[in-house]
Amino acid sequence: MTTPDYGEKIPNNVGLRDDRRLQRALESWQPNFLSWWQSMGPALNTKDVYLRTAVNVGREGWAHFAHVPMKDYRWGIFLAERDAQRTIAFGQHKGEPAWQQVPGEYRADLQRLIVIQGDTEPASVEQQRNLGATAPSLYDLRNLFQVNVEEGRHLWAMVYLLHAYFGRDGREEAEELLHRNSGSEDAPRILGAFNEETPDWLSFFMFTYFTDRDGKYQLGTLKESAFDPLSRTCEFMLKEEAHHMMVGTTGVDRVVERTAQLMTENDTDDPTAYGAIPLPVIQKYLNFHYSVSLDLFGGETSTNVANYYTAGLKGRWMEERRKDDHQLTDHSIMVDALIEGQIAQSEVAALTGLNTDLRREYIADCQSGVNRWNKILADAGLPHRLKLPHVAFNRKVGAFAGVQATPDGDLIAEDEWARKQRNWLPTEVDKTFVRSLMKPVHERGKIAAWIAPPRNGINGKPFDYDYVHLT
């Protein structure tokens, strides 16, 4: 079960050839997917790209690297190895054998969770469709395409579950995943962050750092699911998701490094004239992508999430490492709240505060990247520092959706917000300047002036390797 079968029309390690009805259904969906990829996937024409393809789902040696024509990439269905002894780790079914089929009473909720996760995967491909035309190097272009093809494979992962376990309803939902489009007025993607534009590479790096990191935590909670096929699917998706976050982390590293270099070389706080992105603009992009990603975790409290946990559908991050009873019926948690017009905290049942629990894990993880970027500034001898804005800043979902707060967490009136938000969020002038730097560098071994080269290449290859062959 660990080795994908690339001899099949749809590569898989789920024994698809043994279920002819399911195989036919997925093979009939495949042309629609390829049509979507052709029309909504990467717009830049390439001959081939140095991509990794899954050849195993184990811990070691799971990927193969080679130049592959994008149109011939073999998307497939891969689940992590099944543990026949696995039991449910939390909720009212704790200790029972993990489910191999969907219990009837949880069918609608499980389907909804899978659809929402599935909807994010093609959305990011659509958001990043035109970035190839302004790639700062062939190395970065290759990373963009690797992210794109793996998001496409993650869509396949969710579509397989919908087809295999949810009958006609699942098949109809799988079709809808290709009919919604990021930013569409008539049929937008389900979650707000996935309808935002990604018009430049600073946005792309911030998206892959902050928004893909949200994906990591959402997948981590679904990996704990009592529904074993979903758990095993998410376990393997997390292997691929790690690369997406690396692209974001090191991408912002390199933007900050280049800006710091030009600031010190020219003894200036504003390196705009030297073709670098100023630190205040980087901070604004950080503020936007972080706050939008916080909204993806939902409200501070949620009865639905409490019910998902109790039912065993969706656990906590690193559930089995938690030192409690894994049922939480008698536990409480402090959550962020707006009390008498002031930012404060209130105590709620731990079950209803699970969104807050997950968001706090995410925030701590995000801070690690900011620490990296600040070390780059410190090593350059600069006093400037980047920071995460307050959790109440620029929120559209949850306790702080109805208020205006500064990045420091001070509540302000709407008219003051209207005057000052240009200091905290990217303006059209900022966006236009960043876009003006996005000149393509498609020559081997060369890189745009606004970003530093990477410290390491891909799979042991040097930076000046021919990662992408253009047509």
C-alpha cells in the first residue's frame, strides 16, 4: 500500500483498479480537472520543470525529482500507510477502533469539512496563476510550479474521499470544486482569504508563509480524525505542505536580506531608489496576510467545532501529545473577547474554545518566522524589527470583527482608522511600487535585484541549475 502505482491512468496507492465503479467515476472527473488546470492553472508556457513526484508514502525516500512537462504531470491519490491497530484518540468515541467508513450520523459534517479543505487547494492555484511571468529567478519559478502541482494533488486527495465515501452528493461536490473560482463574483471560493489577489511575489511569499501555515494546522486537526481515510490522506498532504511553507519562510528571508543589504550599503532607511522593498512596506504586507489568515480559524468560540471534537471528526493540533483526558467536558479556556468595549479575555468551556486553542498554536509558529527575519536585520547591524500585529488588528471574523484596532491593539474610531490604515496596510501606491519591481528574470543563474539568492538549491542542485526550460 505504500508505493503509488504509476501504471494506472490515475496514479494511486488505494487499490483503485479493484473498485471499477469508483475508478470509472474518477476517470470521468479527470478530464474536467485537466480542463480546469489548462484554463486556471499556471499561465506561463514551459517545456518542462524540475519537479518532485511522490514515489512512496513512507518517511524516507518518498519523492523522485526529474524534469517533467507540466501538462504531463501525474496527479494521483496517495494515503499514508494504514495502522490496523489505530484507535480514536479523543471525544466520546475515544478508544474505539478508527472508522474505515463514514458513520451515517456524521456524514454531512464530514462531507462539509472535506469540501472546505478541498476548496482551498485549487483556489491558491488560481490566485497564483500569473506569477510565473514575473518570477525573480528560475529557482523561484520552479518552486512556484511545485507548489501549484501539489495543490492540484491535494485537490485530488479530497475529491477521492468525496467520490469514494459520499456517493452522489460527494460526486456533485467534487464537480463544484472546479466550478467555483477565486475572486469570482458569481461563484467565489468558500473562505475569504482564498478570494484575495496574489499579484506579486512578496504577496506570494507572505501567502505561503501565513496562509499555507494555516493549512498546516487545519490539516493537522483533520489528521487526528476518527475517519481513518481522511486521517491518512492529511498525514501525507502534510509532507508536501512543508515545502510550501519553506518557500514562504525563505522567500521572506531573502527579501528582508536584500533590503537590509541595500540599506547598509547605502546608509539609508529608505532603499526604494536602489530597487529594494522598504521594511515598512514589508511590514504592511505582513500585517495584511497575517490578519487575513487569522480569520481562517473562525470565531474564538464555536459550537460546531465543539461538536466535531466530541464526535471525533476533528481533533486538536498534536492531540495525542496533550496531557489531559482528550474529552474536555470539564475543562475551560480563556479566549479573546470584547467586553464593555475593551479588548479582554473571558473564560469559556474548552470544547467551545477549540478555535482559540488552534489559533494560539498557529500564532506561536508564525512568531518563529518573524524571529528569523529580525535576526537577519540584527546581523546586518540594523535597529529595525518586524512584528506580528495584535490579534484584534484588521479582523473580519470573530470577536474583533466589529471594531477597529491598531497593530498595537489600541481600539480607535472608524474615522481615525480611515485616516491611518494607510500606515498599516498596503496602499495602492505600495502595491504599484512592488509590482514595478516584478521584472522577470528567466536567465539561468540570474536573479532580480530586489531579492537575495537562496542559500541552497533544490535536491542538492546549485542555484544556477536549469530548473525550468521555457518554450
